Amino acid sequence: MSTKGLRNSLKSGWNRVFGDRAAASPGPSLTQPTAGVQPPKQGKHSTEASPSNATEPHARPNPSVAKAQATRATTEDGAKEADPYATASLEKIPKSPSCQTQAQPVEPQAEDPLATETTERSPVLSPSQELWNAAYDSLANGGDDAEDKDTGMDKDTVKLVKCYVKTLATILSAEASSDADSVAAELEDKSKRQTHMRRLVKEGQAKISTPSKITMGVGDVAQFILSAKGMIDAAVGNIPQAALPWAGVCVGLQILSNPGRATQSNLAGIAHVVFRMDWYCTLSEHLLKKDRVDDSLGSILPQLKARIIALYKALLLYQMKSVCSYYRHQGLGFLRSLANWDDWDADLKAVTDAEENLLNDWDKYDKLKAESLRSELVKLAEGIVGMLGDIHQTLQDFVDLQKTIRRDDMEATCRRELRVVDPHHDMERIERSKDELVDDAYRWILHTEEYTEFTNWYDNRPNGSPCRLLWVNGPAGTGKTMLMIGIIRELSRLPVALTPKLSFFFCQGTDTDLNNATAVLRSLIWLLLLQQPGLISHLLQKYIESGDALFKDRNAFYALSEAFQNMLKDPDLSPVYFAVDALDECEQGLADLIKLISASLTLTDKVKWLVSSRPSVELKTPDTAGSLVELDAQRLEDPVNAYINHKLSILETREGYDGRVLAEVAAEVRLRAKNTFLWVALALKELDREDKNHNLVHGMYAPSIIRKMPSGLSELYNHMMIRIEEGMEKDPQYCKTVLVSTVLAYRPLTLSELAVLADLPLGMHPRTIVKKCGSFLTTKDETVYLIHQSAKDYLDENYTSRLQLAGVAQGHADIGMRSIKAMSSVLKQNIYNLDFGFRPMDITPPKPDPLAKIRYSCVFWADHLCFENGESPACKQELTDDGRVFEFLKERFLYWLESLSLLGNLSDGVQSIRRLLHIAQSQPDKSPRFAGFLKDAEKFVLSHGSIIERAPLQTYGSALVFSPTMSAIRNEQWKERLPFIRNVNGIRDHWSAHQQTLEGHSNSVSSVAFSPDGRTLASASRDKTVRLWDTATGAHQRTLEGHSDSDETVRLWDTATGAHQRTLEGHSDWVTSVAFSPDGRTLASASHDKTVRLWDTATGAHHRTLDVDVAIRQLSFSGDGSSLHTYRGVLDITCGTASPASTTLALFVREQWIVCDSKILLWLPPDYRATSVAVFRNTVALGHASGGVSFMELTV
């Protein structure tokens, strides 16, 4: 249940208990008349109460976090009126006689035996005041009952009370007494005690952070502090008995505002006490009211009072101990000898036990008279705790909970498409692939000054800027990733109510899916949205317009950056940590990512960044200069020593590893490790090697093995390679092919995929060879990983000398051809045995999955063959008319497309075809038939890709049937058509020049234009949007909004970010066409006002107006940018004259014809008639009334 829902539930529940009585007459106002302000008139919030209401007690629930501070609005007659919700809650506070309005008499309290010390001059104290005083006096006297003396309380409590009083006076008061005894003496008089405590509370309220500062603080605790502050304002102003306990609450809130300085169990107890304090204060007033006491039960009353006093003593004792302990750590060591400072769970249990004892006795006392009332009150008290949330709930629990909550379908789909990986799972995998996280190896960082400043969300430093960017840097292998995991684990374990949100990502250079800035940003946003779902509003509209292309196209990072920055500027954003590990492994877009980090620090003070990398990363920018703090991961030796000790403790149980051997091994490792965790891990892993009899290294040989290992990672890797080369028989060859495949692969490989790429013998399990590859590789969850980025760096640098003399290009060629061999033996029609209309989103792969071992091959085989444009001799030979690649595609092209559709990678197939075509066209004498086939294949996929992607088996149905009769694919593969297809007539013979139809507009397209480089097409529609398209793939890139109608303007946008830059005004009628000059510096616009205007794209300045005799609907610049081509002739830009003919070749659409230099070329069927046209070189783009855009390439 949400906080809002729970609040409404509690409010309605309370009204059920007290609603009838409250409805009889409104409760008394909480405001006292003051000078210059008249009380409100009789009415809804009148200060006058009926007699029945004046004597009827009401218990008050806690105000909700969101409505905690009672705000007041000025009424028409000048009086201040409480916030309606706050009034509903606060009006029900039971009033002690001493705090009634002046119109109400005070009842005498002489009957109460606890009030015998009150003198004639002293004000009459309420029962609650007397009970709090009795509890305080008992503690000040060291505990005056038998139970206290049995526990030895009297030995420490006197000291504790004096320490507490002294600390309160020091912390809350500007005029603290230096003598604890004199302060304690002042509090011996009960009336002076109230006055003194109220003064301390007022001064304590001033110490609590202002709302503007609190809202910059830590998560839900900020609202919690505001809530409690509002309770103090109301309670102390209207319930004098609250002063004594709330003085300690003021300090408790200061502790909660900086939770990093207290223990989690203590924080839990403080939150429990603070949030229930108003319930405790009103409890006795409600319970001991005279008109609620039945004469027949009067003998039980003293026992009930004793229970309340016991509860109040436990509460005061917990407050005293918390305050003294906290400020002991802050330098106010007034009490240093008290034992058991840190047994907070036991202390909190004493409070909850006292509550339980009281409720049990109350149950017996009130069972006959108020059973239903008591039950409701107990439930409400429990609900109040629920409003805060379980203080022990961790951030990880919170994230897990959010994952299970059902969201709106569109939001859920958006988040699902946004997800790259779950960073939590990535962190678990990294931990398992490395060694166990050793506490002592990372906890040191938690005690550094840099980390303390980083986790302090309140800038208390008198000089300098707050630390908002903590950079953990160090050379390879120094444990940066494990440090990051340790910090993330530590932040995740903090109570969710007292800590910011946390979003993180681990860059991994060996995985192309995880080594780019877009993947980083997608994952950070994904985790952020799980924790703060409301922020998805800044992303959803873009997703609705663009679909998953928003996250995948070449402008994805820029589009997501805009949404991300809008999220950071959202006023509802809760404070959040962003953590990114291994920035140096972000191989694509690192500079853009650093710019985004820098920009975020200027947008809001609710974000902090924790990043790690090697020192070579340029993280210092003008925007980060004031917030960046560096932390050297290699600064201490103790963490590495702790890691060494941990690793050696594992060896203790092995044969021969006695104390002497372990000490010798430890000394050798420390000598050579040079404070490098990875060196330690790799060196000690050598002791886990097995001989031919599968026996582990005996302890007696361990020291000599370590001595043979050189210092330095590169030298150690070289040592490991020598060991591999000394292996038995063909083991060195197999190990090297495995290492080649792992290093050159574009993502981590499964064991079955590795067996294919390394061409391992059928009888050899790949795991066996992986184990023989020294410590270069590790296996987790059936996937093989390089042990560390430094291992990949070493193998890349020494590839030719250590792995393959023929070089990297030959290695890629080998992987490509092995992939083709494997696909040829596995691929077939309907490999998953599906129905003809089955969609990939519904697919659950069969077990065993026939595609499992060739998944990588299906997607990446062409990338390997086209490495460096296929320059290796082996590639050139295979990419010809007689090569095996052409043979494979002729026989299994449709099978391959089906597999790509099943894997969700059909778009990769289009790119693969284009790369192969580029290479085939570069050697026309050897590959004419192969190039022709690839052109046909490209047409086939572009024309039918939409249906193939949605229904894989329609590759053999619709795609084959509606391909031209002369299509090479159709002729080669016609035998593969679905069984219900016999023959088809009326199909055209050749592919049309029409390449693609781009669909997305909801109204007719009024104008289209190419970018200067021809790579992007913009289409404007009567739906008041402009859409950008990738001309190579037809993919929708983004939607630009801004036009309100045919508003006679031209608007310029940044195509990378979608940001509106400027509006060009000057036309007196609607704009019909626009065109960019080849250099992109000039924009031409034509309008129904019979003019063509020229604009400077950089400044928006108007250059020239060209008058024409008709409304021009099509414009294009000449190749040199000196003239404008229209279907009516050529416009000279310099002089503004028009000529009826042109010597420059230009394509135009005139009515239903495509013409070139006034020559008719092609008739457009009715379905392809254009409402707008754009031309780039030999490509014509047509906008249609349907809202679609098509374009065709012509040879002229």
C-alpha cells in the first residue's frame, strides 16, 4: 500500500472510532489568540466547543509524512486557519486542563496522589505531566523501585541523567551551564523543569534544519524530519507536558539528519521513539481521564499508572542514552564510564516490552468498557509505524518490492525495452567470477575522510564545496571493482527510509553490450525508474513516439540524456547515488558520458556520483572541479594483506600447508604483489592447478612455485603463457584457439558457443580446455570470461607473438568460417517447430535449444569476415562467386533470416548484408554474381523485414510470395515456400525502385527534406510533428514537436538531441518546402506567399528573399550550392533570377511523374502519389497522404 493510501486508511479508521463524537461539535482550535490577531468566528474551526466535546477525550494519530507541517491560510477576517488535513488530525489531540482555551475552566487535580508536591503558587499539573515528572524523578534518583535496584540501574542512571541534562543544555541552548549539577538542580523543581525544557525545545527547534535544507537531504528521512518538526510545533505549543520528552526528540532528529554517524540499530530505535512520541504523550490523557474511570475498577488505576510510568522511564532512558552516546562520539564526553553503550536492540526492546505490558494491562482494564475503541487504537498505532515503513527494510528489499508491483502496461513495456541488464545480477556474476568479497579488503574505504564527506548530504564544511563526485582510481588489478561492490553493498544495506536511492552499472570492456555510454545510461535510468516510478513521465512520450528505437539507434545516448536531465530537474526527485565502475572500459561514448556527469552536478544538488577507473581517464572538467574528490585505491597495504590472509586461510586444510609453509608463501606473495589484488589472486590460483592425476599442488612445493612468479601483471601473464605453451601434446594449440576466440569475440561466449568458434574436437569438453588456459579465463553460469580487462590488454598486445602468427585479421576470418560451418549443419526450416503466425515475443525456446551453440555465430559471423573490410587473403577468397559464403547464403539464406527473427536480431542481418555487399562490390571481377545476390537479399529484407520480424515463418510465406518473379532469392528458395502455397500469379517481375515505406505520421505528409549528408530524412506532417528517419535502414530516429499549426514559420532542431533551437519568421503564408545547402550553412524555404527565403542556419538570420511567380512545392540545392532547383526552373541565389531551363541534372516530381531535367522518367501509381517530395542526389523521398514516407534510388 502506498503512503498516501495508508494515510487515507488510517484517517478513515480514526474517524470510525471518534467520528460520531467529533461530528457532534467541532473540536477546539489549536491556535491561541495573540495580539493583533482575532480568533476565528464561530464555525467549522471555532475555538468554542460544546460541553460534550470539551469533556470527551480524543486520541490523535500521527500526521502523515506528506502533511506533517500544519500550514495556515489567512481567512477573510484576518484569522489564521489550519490546513484542513492538519486540522482534522491535530484537533483530536486530547487537551489537558492546563492547555484549554481561556474560555474553558481548569479542573482541579487534587485527587491524583502523584500531585501532592504541587504548591499553591505552582500551576496545576495534568496527569500526563505528573507521570512524565514521576518517570524523570525516578531516573534522576537512580531508579527507586526494586526492579531497578536489582538490575543495578541506580549505579549508572544518576550519572546518565546528569550527562543528558548537560548535553541537552550544550547542544540545544545558546547559554549552556558549564556545571551539570547546577543544571540538574534547576530541574528538580517540577514547574521550573517544564519552563526549562520548553525553552530547550524552542532552541532545539531552531537547530533542526530548515525545510529548504532538509529537502536536499537523505531520502524519506527528509519528509520524516519535517513531519516530526511539525509535530513538535503543534505539540509543544498546545500540550505543555510534551516539553520534557520532546527536548530529547529535538536532538534525535539531528541524529537522524546525519545517520552516517550512528549505528543502524540505534537509528531504528530513534525513529521508533520519535514517530510514536505524540502517541505516548496523549496516551495518559486519554486513558486516565476521570470520566472514563469506572468506580468499580478504581483499584486497578494505580497499577495502570505504574505501567505508564515504566513506559515513560524506558522512553526517557533510551533518549538519554542515545543523546549521550551520539555526542560522546562528537567530542562531548561528559559521561565516559557507562557500560553497554551499544546494546541498542536490548534498549529498544525495553521500550517495546513496556508498551506491551501497558497494553496488556489496559486490555484487562478496558475490556468491558472500551474493547472496540482499544482495538482500533492499537491498530492505528501499528499503522503509524507502517507509514514510516519498516526501518530495517534495506534498499535492496525496496528494489525487489518495486519489481513485483504491477504498473501500467505502457510504462512496463517502456522499462522492459529500456533494460540492458539488471546491474544487481551483473554484480553477483562479477563477484562469483572473482573471489569472495573480503570485508577487510574494502571496509577501510568506509572510514576515510573522502567517503565520509561523500556520504554527508549536508554541507557542514565552512570552506570548500561538498564532495559530490567521488573518484576511486588506481592501476589495473588494484581491486577497484571489488571496492565498488563493497560500497554498493554497504549503501544498499542502509535503511531505505534513511538513505538516498542507488543506481549503478559495471562497464565491461570485453562485452560490446556493456562497454558503451548508451548501455551505462540505459541501466542507470532503468534502476532509477524502479525506485522512483513517477519519473518515467520524462521518458514515456518519447518512447510512445519512437518505440524501442529510442534506446537503440545511433542517437540513443543523446535522446536518453535529455530525458535523464529532465528527471534530475524534476522537483519530486529523491536524492540518489549514481555509481559507475570501470569508466576506462567504456570504449564508446566515454567523453559524452563524462560531459553528462558534469552537467548533472549543475542541474540539481540531489545527485552524487561514485565512479572508478584507471588514472588515465580525464574526469576533471570545469563543472566537476568543485565537487570532485579523488581516492587512491592503492593507498593502503592492509587491505591487500587482509586479502592474502583470507586466501591463505583457505589453503590451511590442504595437504602440506602447515603454519611454516603458509608464512613463507605469505611473505613471498607480499614481496611480489606490489599492493595489487589481481596479482595475489592470479598467483595463488596457480596453487590450484592439477597434475595429470588430478592432484592439487602439495604444500611443500608452494613456496618455490610462488618464487618463480615475476612481479608485475604483464610479467605474470607472460609467465602464464609460457606454462600454456609447455602443455601436453595438442593442449597448447587448443588453449590458443580458445584464447583467440575469447579475445576476438564481441561478447562473452557460452561454453557451447566457444566449442564452435574454437573448433574443438567433438569428444573434448570446452570446460577442460578453459581450465588449462592458466588463469586467463574463468567460467560462471556456463559462460566464459576473461579474468580481467588487463588480461585482454596483454593478449591484444601480444597477439601475433603469443597466439597466432597470421595476425588478428586471420583470427577473425577463422571465426567467421567456423560459424558458417556450424550454421550449415544446424539451421533448417521451422527449427523451433512453431505455427505459421507465431510471434517471437511469445517464444520459449525448446530444450535442448538447437540454436544454443550457434546463437553467437548467427549474429556476428559477417562482422568477423568483414573485419578491416575483409583484407585478409582468406576473407577475400571466401567473399567471391566461388567462395563458401555465397554457397551458404544461396542454400540457407531464409533459414538464417528465420533464426535472426527468433533471436530478435533481424536488424543485424541487414547490416551484415550491407557489409558483405560493400566488400563484394570492391572486387567486381571476382564477385559479380555474389554482389547481385546480396543486392537482391537487401531488397528482400527491406521489403519484408517487418513481417519476418513479427512472424518468423512468414519468411517462407508472404516474403517469398510477394517478391518479384525475377528475384534471385525467390528463385533459389521457392522450394522452401510454406506447404499450402502452390502457385502465385500477378506478381511483378522486378523489384521497384521504391525502397521502403516509412510509417508513423497520423496525418498526411506535407513536406520532406534530406540532411546535407543524405543520412537523415525529415518529414513534416499535418499532425504538427516532424519525424527524422535513418535513410540507410528506414529506422525512425525521433519526433520533433513545436508547430502549433500551419503557422508560417520554419523551426530548427538539433537532430542529435531533438532540442528546438530557433524559429525563423518572415513568410506570410504557410511554408511548403525546405532544403539545406550541401555545406549545411544555408536553409532555403518556399511558401505559398510566392517567395523563397534564404536563412543562416547558425544564427537564424534572414539573408535574402527571392520572388517567384508561383508557390514552389519542391526545392533542392545544386551540388555546389550556388543555385536552387525547382520544377519550374533554376533560381540563382546570388541575383535571385529564375531561368526556365537548367543545364544541371535535377530530379523532380511533377504531378504523377518523376522527371529529370524536364525528361519524364517514371510514372507513379495512385498508391505512390506524393503530397511532398525531397531529392538527394539520385534518391527521391515521397510523402503520402496516408502519413507514410517512401523513397527510391534511381540511376540517371
